[in-house]
Amino acid sequence: MIPKVFGQNPAGERLARIQKSANYRNGSFQNLSTTPVMAEDSSFWKTLRAWSNKSKESKPAQPLPSVRSNLKTLPDGPPVIVWFGHSSYLLKVNGLHILVDPVFSGYAAPFSFMVKAYPGSNVYTTADLPPIDILVQTHDHYDHLDYGVIRSLRSSVKKVVTTLGTGSHFEYWGYDKNNIAELDWWETAQIAGLQLTATPGRHFSGRGLSRGKTLWAGFVLNTGGYRLFLGGDSGYDGHFAEIGNKFGSFDLALLECGQYNQHWPYIHMMPEQTAQAAIDLKAKRLMPVHWAKFTLSLHAWNEPIKRLTVKANELGLPLTTPKIGEPVIVGEKYPEEVWWEE
């Protein structure tokens, strides 16, 4: 009688494939480096006390500004990216629509009364989307994999590209397994002239009590003329430099910047580490995501972008910081307005 929102862990042939992965040991997927979920000097009780003292500015005092774009008529030409807050965004590339980690339900949890989206941050719905050629799912956490949205998109998604094991959720929720490509780290899917390669991250997965039954990853998107890094959740580690060395430079890197804390320093990056990760990737420009929609940590809602901006300036790293819904056009249009100052 478990609600379907929790998904389904891999079994059968899918589990047999997982068990052959070099990244799967002792019944779960493993990070490249030892990665405790909490810091060694932390504990459940210390973390609980910290939550009771979270920033009074953990949520914005007024609705966030946004731009209303027609997602069905985005321009052709260079890649276009429209961010929906947190880690959800739409890309138009070579005439194809690619949707990444869509969360539109207004909450990032199994139940609607938990982890509500900020006012002004949830202005787009699935009805605004064009038909989706490729849905990219980086991992199965609730702030990235939205059960209601995934169910509502079934008839409009041609192909799902996700991590090893995560296809179990999609198939359980009614997707055709033949339209799901599940990738281990460094594996590549070729779709309509595009290449999507799954790359290592430093994180974990799970929608219930068990962790690590499905994989987590970032993705390298090679369009034939541009190279983008679609970063999933990840703590800082040497894999960013390895990815940069393997693929050369990136025209744009989209990296997590938010929901960090000293109590869990290995599974999310501090903003300064986000800037360094972009340098390691040899990215020409960084677009920070994983902020401005949900409060999943103790910091002020706009602290991540403030700290990142300082560090990026120190490193000479160009940023683009669009409002929700404001198009970014790679190589042509990089919004830089400081809209988060209250």
C-alpha cells in the first residue's frame, strides 16, 4: 500500500544490469570518494538544533520576479535555455526541446504540504511546455523528480535519458521502457544527432528509507556545435577536473549553487566550490541553479548567489543569472541583472 509517489526500486533485468556496474557495491551505488551524508563532527541532534536556528531570510520577503516567455516559440539557432527555478530548465537545441529535472507541482517532497515553492517561483506549468523530445533526469530526489509532473508529461515525452536504475520509477509510472535510456557514468546516448554522456557526481539517491538503489549524475550535452554541462547535484571533488580534461572546454556549465551547509559538506557544494568546479570544467561561463525556489537548507535564500558572485569575480569567471523564465542564448544573450537584491 505504498503510495506511487515513492516510486519503485530496480528489480529483475534492470537490477541485474546494475549489479554489473563498477559503481555498485554492497547493495548500493557508491561515490568515487568516501562521502558521508553528514560531516564527521555532526550528528542528528546537532543538525536538528541548527535547523531551529536557520536564517530568518531563508525565504524571500516578497514574490520573486519572473519573465513570461512563450516556450513553444523559442528561437532557432544557438542553444536557448529557460530556467524555472531550482534545477529545472528547458533547452531548445538544434530544433529539439530538452527538459531537465522538471518540478512544477509547487513542492519538493512526497506530499504537497511539505517544502513549498517560493511565491513567484512557480509561474510555469506543464501546459506551457512544447512537446518534449528528450527528458533528462539527473537523479531521483523529490526536488528533481516530480511524480505529478512526470505522470502528466507521459504523452508528450519522446525519450527519457536518465541514470542507471532511475528508469524503474518511470516505468512504474507508465512510461514505455523502450523509450528510456539509463546510463552509467561515462556511458553515452546518441539521439537525433545529439550526444548525452552521464558523468560522475558526489551525491546520493533515494525516495524512501533506502539510499543508493539508483545512480546520480551530471550530463555532457554535445550538440555538434556546442558543448554544455548539465550538472546534477554534487559535492566538490576531483571529478570536475576529470570531466574538463576528458571533454575540453564547455560553452556553458549549469551547476548547483544552494542547499549547502557545514553539516553536510560533501553532498552539496559551497558557492565558492561551485565557482571552482566551473573552472575545473574549463567552462567559458557559469549559470548557477539549485536555488531560488525551495528552502532545503539553513542559509538565506539569496546567500548562494551573493557568495558565488564574489568568488566568480575573484576568479574572472563570467556568470549568467537570468530571472525565472528569462531566456539565455548561448554565445549571444547572457542576462546579468542583480535581481535578487531586496
